[in-house]
Amino acid sequence: MVREWVAGMLLGGLGIAAGAQDVAPTTQSAPAGGLDQDESGLAEFARHFSAHEPIYFLAGTEPPNVKFQFSFKYAIANPEAPLVKSFPALAGVNLAYSQTSLWDTAEESAPFFDSSYRPEILWSDESMPSLSRPGKYNFGLQFGVRHESNGRSGEESRSMNNVYIRPIVTLGDARAFHLTLAPRLFVYVGGQGGNEDIEDYRGYGDLRATVGWRDSIELAVLTRIGDDWDKGSVQLDVTYPLNRILGGNFDLYLDVQAFYGYGESLLEYNRRDATLRFGIAVVR
């Protein structure tokens, strides 16, 4: 659904641009000197995109009251070209970008409290045939190199680089009731600008676990624990598809998110917070 959603958004934007130029829509050939959707290369561009981490927009009452996240990955290889046909593993190479922002709309100028920018390069295989049995269990694997920073300078600057590996195990039918476990182990490489002790709060790994039904309610838990086992965090997301209660008109999810612990923001990674927010998710 995500791949089709991205393609629809991009192609829809092309249609808006054409309307702005007073070009009448047509099912025939494009006007002289123009390009149709396929010739523009936009459809080819869109089909390389897929979701990476959850995408949501949430709001609560405690400052910073708004939190949103978006995340995509882009497969850089052409799956139909000779190189990938000769070396199929290259199809799993992706460039990815994720961003999580905390926005304090209650303040007079509605400033952004902090953001986490996470570009990365990774290899991903969502289903390894030799280790999977459709409808029973599935095994996937990711590994990559990720940079994370908050884009600030001086004493408020935070940055780090991680090399990680993440097996993904799904028990049950992913199209129905299922349990997915995705532990991620990582090491810090290079400097840790402004947060030299962040491993005390994030440790060297995290665990994302989801349980529920694809077309109904789902619970996702993201946990971290510091390397001394005395600090960490837990984030709970309960999501439910809105198309089940709104006549199938909206491909969105109701999302209730609770966070407790350290490191919700990169700026104040060593401060303990407890927050509750409500909103919508596009990808859960």
C-alpha cells in the first residue's frame, strides 16, 4: 500500500502541475513538446520508494506538544537491469532518510523544540526464502550505516554515527494476526558530538515488537536500555485503521502514543520525560 500511496502522491502532483499550466487532461498522446507521465520518468522514480520507519503526526497537551515523523527508503538499483539479475543481492541496497521533530505550538512563535535527522545507507531483505515459510514465519534482515544529528550548533549540537544490524522475525501470517520482533544492535563510530555519554541512555541496541492484526488493532513497543541497565525508555503505539470506521475512505490509522524514559529528543537525551499524544499514522 505504501508504494502505491507514494506513487499516487507523486503522480497526483504532476497532474496538479499540468492543471496550473492550463493543460487539458487527456488519455491520448501528450501535447507537442510535452511529456506524459511515463515519459517524464516520475512513475519510474516513484516505484523505487518504500516505507522505512513509521510515519505519523501526533499532538498532546504537554510541551513540546506536537510530534511527527516521516521516513522513506529508495532502492538505488534497477531490478530489471543486467547488474541486479547477475547479482540479486544488489536489489536490497537503499538510501534512506528519517526525521523526527518535536514542535512546541503552545509557545508564542510556535518554535520547533528539536529534530532528529537520520540519513543512512542500508541493505535490506524483507523476506529471505530459505529462512521463511509463508503464513507461518518470516525472516528478514537489515544492516547499514546511519548518521543522526539535530542540525544545531554550539552547546546544543548533537550528532553521532552508528553501524547496525537488525534481524526481523515475524511469527504468524503477516496478512492477519502476527507477532514481529526486530532487535537492532549497533556500535558508535567516529565522534559523538555533544552527547559523549549517550550510551548510558540508549545503550547499544533497541527492540521494536509489534503484535496485532494487519487490518485491525496493533500494538507496537520500542524499547531501549542504557549500558548500565539503569536508564532507558519505552514507547507504545496503539494503532487502528480509520478505513474500518470511516467507510473505507481514508487509508490512515488512529495512533495513540505514550513515551516514558530518556531520549525522546536528541537535544535533551539525558532528561526523563513522560508524554501522551494522539493523532494519525500513515505507516505504522
